[in-house]
Amino acid sequence: MVQKIALFNHKGGVSKTTTTFNLGWMLATKGKKVIIVDADPQCNLTGMVLGFSTKEDLEELYQKNQNIKSGLAPAFESRPKLIEAVDCLPVERCKGLFLLPGHVGLAEYEVTLGMAQELSGSIQALQNLPGSISYLLQKTADKFEADYILIDMSPSLSSINQNLLMSSDFFILPTSPDFFSVMAIDSLATILPKWYAWAQKASEMRILKDAVYPFPKVTPRLFGTIVQNYRIRDGQPAEAFQKWINALEKAVSARLMPSLRENSMLLAQTMYESQDIGRDFCLAKISDFNILILVSEEHKTPVFALTSQQIEQVISRFLNTTPEAQKKFINTFDRLADKIIYLASNAVSN
């Protein structure tokens, strides 16, 4: 049974897309079948994986209907056929990893889905919409026999994000050490319980239970946060970044976690402890790898999968970029993937 993991933060610039790509790749190297889903109309994940450089490249992909918007079209555009699995694209050089491409037009479905999710009088005509996204992902996962679906979400509080997160099994909260990420944590402490209350109500409504695409009854649970995009000095986060890392940890432990706990959106405490996840609920800290990230995007390959030749080309231009940085990146994502596998498997067994 596939497990859906959403990567979400309504604050932008926290490396959701990079994390989705790197984590998906690492899980696949550990023998898992993984689908990475580009649910952001900006389509950064699609561009990162496929390396599109022209409008013609994107138009060719759209014509093949191999994207999330085309997959949802039968429901949102009232077409006389059922939603079918998307023919995802295999990611080059990584067996077991597949991309469900994004589409800039996915944003066109926001208003209609928002109306359906108000659960008001309009629900009769729009009853198939709230469950359609979950149905599409499940059908696609079944086709590819996927173990995990990783969902790269847009930085917004949209109806699509509400739907995606509340129909996922787990979620990860990427952050960066700055004032706005702290504000975002405070905001989510209020927003996520409201979204959860909506989802529970929706899953119990007879009209949505009887829909062609029933809305699932799910309690999404937090794996943890990831703190990234900070600079290192003498082996530790620079003082200016450490200040905000501390503030993030305080906001998470003092405000977000009590809110999630009241709504059963956390795993058992013993599970976090077994993976050395403390009261800050931090899964990993990932410093800024500067030019290595750009080289990774250039070669459509995670930092940890770059070849020695590619690294040497970087070193010749940037003396502060070394293979040691790549090794650190490998170790970080190796441990992160192991934590995800453990938490996901044990959450199900419990």
C-alpha cells in the first residue's frame, strides 16, 4: 500500500522542491519505488528533473497529457470518462524513481475546488472534486506499484494544498532559519487544525462518501521539520543563522506541536525518540551547499549522485566546494531516508 508524504510550507524559499527530488532519489536507491509529484503550478520540480529550457519542450510534454492537470481533467472538466493513472516519466539514472509532472494550468482548478470544499449547497454539483486528487494519486501508485508518493506543494494556503495535505498519510515541514519561517510556524499552528477539522467533516459526509471519487478519511501525521539554507562557520551554523534556528525550534516545540498533538497529527513519542528526533522535531539540518546545488540542477542529478568529474569541475572554479561537502550531503540524505522508511513502516504496523 502506497504511503503519501506531502512536503509543505506556505512560506516559499525553503527548498521543498530540492528536498523532494533528493529524498525521492535516495529512497529509490534503497530499493523503494517512488513517485515524485509536482503539485506546484510553478513546475520547478518538473523543470529540475527534465531540464526543460524552452517553451516548446514544455508544450510537447503537455500534448502527451502526462501531467497532473490532464490526470484530473475528467473530474474538473466533466469529461465522460473516469480518472485514469498518469503515465509517469522514469527519472534518468535512477531506477525506481518516477515523475508525475506538473502543469501551470493546475491553478485553474483552484476556484472550483475551493467552492466544492466549502461543503455548502454547491456540493451536489461538485461532489466528485474533493476526492479526485487522492483517487488520481492512488490509481497512479497502483499502476507503478509505488511504495511512496512524495508531493512537492506550492507555497500557499490554497484549496489544492488543503486537499493534498489532508489526504496524505504523512507530511514534512521544510523550513529556513529566518523571521518569516518562524511566522509561518505560528500560522500553521492555527491553520492545520482547521484544515483537519474540515477534512474529518468532509470524510463523514454521505454525499462525498457516495461520490465517484470518495474523499478519504485520513489523519496526516508529521514526520518532522527540516532546517536548511544556512551557512557554516567553524563547523557550526553561523551566529546569525543559529539565532533563527533556535527561534524555529522554540516555535515548533512550544506552539506547533501542542496544536498538532491535540488533533492526533503526531506519531507516538517513542517513535520519534527511536530516531533521535528531539523536542524540536527536526529530521535533518542541511546547510547551504552553494554552487553544488546549481551543478546538481544543471545535471538533473542530486548533489550526492554527482560524479567525481563533475565535482572536480566545480572545485576548479570554486575552491571552497569540495568532495567532503558532497559526502556530508550523502550522509544527511541517507540518514533522512532511513528515518522516513522506519517511521512510515512502523506507523502502519502500530
